[in-house]
Amino acid sequence: MLTGADGQLGKTLTALWTGSVLARTSTLTALSRQQLDITEPDSVSKALGESKPDLIINAAAYTAVDGAENDRDAAFAVNQQGAENLAAWASQSAAWLIHISTDFVFDGSADSPYKENAATGPLGVYGESKLAGEQALQKLLPEFSCIIRTSWLYSEHGKNFVKTMLSLMADREQLGIVADQIGSPTSTHSLAKLIFAIIQQGPQAGVFHWCDGGEMSWFDFAEEIQQQGRAAGLLEIAAKLNAITTEEFPTPAARPAYSVLNREKAVRAFSTEPVQQSDLQEWQQQLATVIAALKAQ
């Protein structure tokens, strides 16, 4: 069973499922927020009790980083209580739970990619709520929960940095892009394939990190988005991109200055070493996949 089927990861998982080997032997029940509200124990019991899944993929999340600062209860209701509700059902039914978390559980003080056992220290409510969800799973479902932390998630669906940049680049002559926050972009396509690999090989309990292998600033990422967007015909002109500091672009929630994730553990555990198909790096290939999907739309 997939929760959060109407989110960008949920939509990608649903779309890719039919072409995966898992579809030959398993059935995916994908439920939107309207069909399953994970914050409500009765809703969880009803939906899961009817389908009795062997494995739950929790892609439901409160992801409004800035909004969470003024809506703490809503963020914790989904990211902590929702995870607890799913874990409580799974613990009674011998079901596995694959849960998506975030790089925002870290404070950004590191200078090398974060490993899974690195000390956490969220800077804002969103990160705090996601960390609380992780802790709930590790307490209630320690042997049957697989937590995947990911970063800078984007796709052809919903709202994300790639789509926002393409829209702004099409409308403006110049843009200021933050250049002193370093992280790793992750396509929902690569994250979905990791999740499929985890299911196929048999889930492992614990925390894993996943991204598309790059290490860059938002400014660097925007430059590549612009380059690929122009090559694909999505942008007619090249807006001037200006590198700015976090201080010049204040937001309600603080962001980690460095949140690159070390994904070696996941690569080893689930045999997900990428195949080099071109001169592009993996993160560039993943962006090209999404750019092509946006062009097709």
C-alpha cells in the first residue's frame, strides 16, 4: 500500500509501478490523502484493515518547510503522528513499512556527506517533525521499518525547485539564486527505483540515505536546469542568473548550509550502482529524464 499517492513521489511510484517486475507478482494499492488520512487512527485502521498489505510505502508528508514554522501542529500531525499510526498497525500485522524522511534532520554544520549515523539537529519545525517520525518508527517498529532520507526532491509533478526555476526563467530577465547552501538533488524517478529495489530484494531495517550523487549549490543546480531547459526547447531565452547569499534571501525557516547525503550504504545494500549511459553525471541524467517528461506534458 502506498500513502500520499497524490504527492510527487506518490505519482511517480504509481506511474512506474506497472512497468516494474514487482507488478507481475504484487498489487499496489495507491491511496491519496482523501482516501487515507494517516493522522486519523480510524482512517488508518479502516484502510489497512480492508487491504491487509504486507508492505506500506509512506510517501505522505507535510513538506511546507516555511509553512511549518507557523503550523507546528499540522506538521507534527502528519510527520510524527501519521508515522506512529502506520507503525502501530504494521506492528500488529507483521507488515513492513518503508518511510521517506529528509536531509533537514541535520543542522548543516558538516563539511563532508552525512552518513546515516551522523548526529541529527534540525534547524526548524519541518526537520523536527520528520525526525520525530523517524524516532517513532524506530521505537514502535524497529525490526520492520526502513527509513530513507532524501534531499532536494523534484519531478514533473507538483511544486518543486526544477518546475519553479523553469517557470521563473521563462518570465524574468534575471534571477537571484542562493549559492551558499550545498546539497544533493534527487529525482523521484531514482528514488522510486530504489524503493522498488528494496521491495524486490527484501527490505532491511534501519536508516538509509539516497540522492542522485551530486554535490552543488542551488545556484549550480539552477544553471544546469537552465541549460537543459533551453536544449529541450522549454526556454526561449537565457535569463541572467545571479548568485546570492542566504542572508540576501531570508525565509521563515532556517535551511542547513550543507546537507549532502552519503548514499554508499544504500548502494551496497540494494545493488543500486548506476549504469553510466552518457557523458552526463547521474544527477544530470536524472534531471534530463524529468525535463523530457515536462516537455512531453
